[in-house]
Amino acid sequence: MVSGVLVVGLAVAVFVGFNIGGSSTGVAFGPAVGSKLVRKFTAGVLFSVFAFLGAWTVGRNVIDTMSKGIVPVTDFSPTAAVGVLFFTGLALLVSNLYGVPASTSMTAVGAIVGLGLATGNLNRALMFTIVSAWIVAPLVGFAAGAVIGRYVYPRLESRLAFTRLDRHLVQLDRSGRIPRFRINSKASARDVGGSFLVVAIACYMGFSAGASNAANAVAPLIGEGSLGVDQGVVLAAAAISLGGFTIARRTLATIGDGITDLPILAALIVSTVGATIITVLSYFGIPASLAVSTTCCIIGLGWGRASRVMSLADMADPTLEPTGGPSLSADALAAASTSEDAPAGPTVGDLAEGKGPEDLPTAPDVPKIGDEDIEDLTAEELFDPAATSRILFLWVLTPTISVVFSYVLFALLL
């Protein structure tokens, strides 16, 4: 007979996975949907498939860490498992009320840490490794973004452009007796190749999200023994897929408002870097935040892009300041990288709203480092300081809430 506590635990696990799917699908497939390369339903299908693959393969290592590595399996009673999942969901709810995507991995680990502190069985050596990874991963994301922004991004931007498509890339032709799929007649060969790249990176992000986040939904139940690993992976993948097909549609629909100032090329770069960082950490069984790593990569990419106004020798001279414009910032990602006659490619928001260049621009020459004008590298602000502060605050607050409330509950009950 199935106990009431187990039913509640399964329901909370589905709720956590549901919210993971709702947020992760938009993050992974926002650029692809916004630029009309895939439809929302197709995005849900692809995300579900690749999230399951990530959870079934690399994600098992993270499940192993969270189900029996941070605290012993003996600490995961049915009540404890439900409590850990409840506080994970509570922190997600607080974050959603403020409109900020929480770090689900950090929040779930925080709940388990609260349990370990209450029982006195916390694996401090492993937690030191995990927290160290939480510090190093964003720094790696920032450094990778800075190097790419300074040395690689301008050359890619001068050669890659995305055409605005009024209709979806793949269309169903009903003119004949047998309907068949065909490529949008306005799409060039470069558009098709670029579209494949955008969708492939979105699938890669889906894989990374499944690998990192499946454990957040089911690890306590696996540690408690109510579910086997295979059963847990299937349950987590199903819940994540449900979110991808339902609440994620709203996220995908508003993607233009969310990242309007982020060019598609920049979105692809930060997605690749962020997903790679999280996939590598997941392989080693370390739960980490995709949102934190990608955000730091965005900041690094913008800083590296803006830093091209000065050579390394100039940057090493503390007495030398760039003249004729504002200070260096991440705003440069939203700016044209060349001349006024060669504007930067459209942003995800532009394409989602039906805007963008009618024709592919001719690839311009890339100015050398130190020759660019800082005024040409500054456009509308990419980051709202107040919003950024709120995001950082909640990224710290949500796992803190999870640890404190979890510790208080288990200290009283256990």
C-alpha cells in the first residue's frame, strides 16, 4: 500500500520538475523560437528528448551525489525526503513571485545541507568541493566570455548574420496531393546552416538542463528508497517535459521582452559556454547553476567586447583612460561592432517582434584592438543595475532560505 507521505513526495517532486521544465525550456529554445526556426510545440518535443538523454546519462552522477553523497541515505526518511523537496519548491515559489529564475540546484542542495546540519551527518569535504565549484564555475564563464568577446566575437559578428523570416523556416506545403515539408523560400544556404546551429545548441542546452536538474526533483526520494534511479529519471524527465509543453509556452512567447538587447550570436555563445560548464560539472557529479554560469558569461562577453578600445599594454597602465565616451561596460554587446553603415545583427527580441534586416549585410572589416572608438561600443544598456542587484540578491537568498528553514524543521522533528 502506498503511504500518504510517499504520495505527497511524488506530488512535490512532479511540481519541482514541472517548474524546472517551464523555465529551462524558455532558456534553451528562446532564440530558436524567437527567430521562427522552430515552433513552441517542436521546442517542447526537442527539449523533452534531450533533457531525458541528459538525465539518463550524465545526470545519474548528480543524482548519486545528492541522494547519498551530501548526507547518508539513512538520513532520508520519508518525512525528510518530502521536507527537502518542499523547501526546494518553496524557494522556487519565492523566486517566481519576484520574477527571477532561481538556481534550482543550489536551492535543492541547500535543503539537503539543512538536513545534514540537523542530523550532524553533513559531508563537509564534499560540500567544500561543491561550493568551490559554485565559485569557480561563474569565474570560468566570465573568463571564457571575456576572451571570446575581445578576440573572437567581433570576427564572428562580421561574418554571421540572421535574416528576418516572416514565416517559419520549415513549412508544410499543401499544394500537391500529398503534403510535404519544404524550406522557407526566403532562407538562404547560410540561413539554413545558421538555423541548424541555433537548434543544435538549444538541444545541447536541453541535455545540460536534464543532466543538472533531474536530481533536484527526485534525489531525496531515491535516497529514501521510494524510487530506483531509473524510475526517478523517468519521473523527473516526465515532469520536466510537462512543464516544457505547458507553462514554458508563456516563457517562449515573451522571450522578445526578456532578452531584447541580447543579439542572437551572443545568446548562442553564452548558451554553449554555460551548457558546457554545467555538463562537465554534472559528469563529475557536482550540481551547479546554469543560470549563474550563463549570466557571468554574458557579463564577461560584454566586458571583453568593450575592452577592444584598449590594447593589453594600455590596460596595464593605470594612468591611461579611454577618451571620448563612457566607461567600459557590458553594454557593448547591444552595439554595432563596426560602422554606422553596418549595423549589428538583429537581437532575439527583434526577430520575435518581426523586425530585423531585410538583406544580409556585407561582411565589414574588423578594426584592430585599440583602434575602436568606445562610443561605437556603447548602446542601450544590456543590464538594468536594479534588476541585476535583485537577481544576485535572490540567487543568494533562495538557497539561504532553503538551508535555514530545512535546518529548523529537521532540528525540531528529528
